Amino acid sequence: MECQEFTSLCPLGGVESDASELAQLKGGAPDFGIINISYVPAEKCIELKSLKLYLWSFRDAAVFYERAVNRILDDLSAAVEPRWMQVVGDFNVRGGIKSVITASVGQRSELGAQR
């Protein structure tokens, strides 16, 4: 599953050079990225509308990239208890640095990978 419109807020508002314009934002400037979720389900699966609403909940959250990816993995794996799950956050460049964050849980078996 891929969410190409993931947004959250930079938790370090006021660090940017245009900080006076960012004073209106709660956490700072918006961060944009793509979230990819791959998993091998056990008995439950992720309902897409619920996933969309969950990911939208980050729009007003001031959160570091790493924490966002780990929180998504923790929350989704707790909800559906997959055999294996991986979340990749591919975030747009900020401050000249591109960030791609990967987190996973469980064992990806050959049988599950073929499904």
C-alpha cells in the first residue's frame, strides 16, 4: 500500500530561516513524503479507509520522520498482528537532506512473500 500524500509538521518550528512566517504553524513547516506499507497478514487485514483516516491524523502532528514511521508500524502491527510488516517513509528533501526511513517487525517467510 502506498500513501503518496503523507504530511506532518516539522517538530522544530522556528528553526527555518523564514521563521517569522512559520509562527502561524503549530509545529513548524509541513513535511511531505510517501509512506509504503508492506505486510504478510495473519488473521486480520488493514481496511483501506481506516488506514487513510489514520494517516491523515498526522497532518497536525509535530513529529520527526523516524518517530512517524515507527509509530505507524507500532500502531498497525498492534491492530492487525501480521506475520511480517514493513513501513518505509520516503520524505521530501528538507535542509538539503533526503530521508528514507525503514522499520519492520516479524519474520518474512518465503511462503508469505509469494502470496
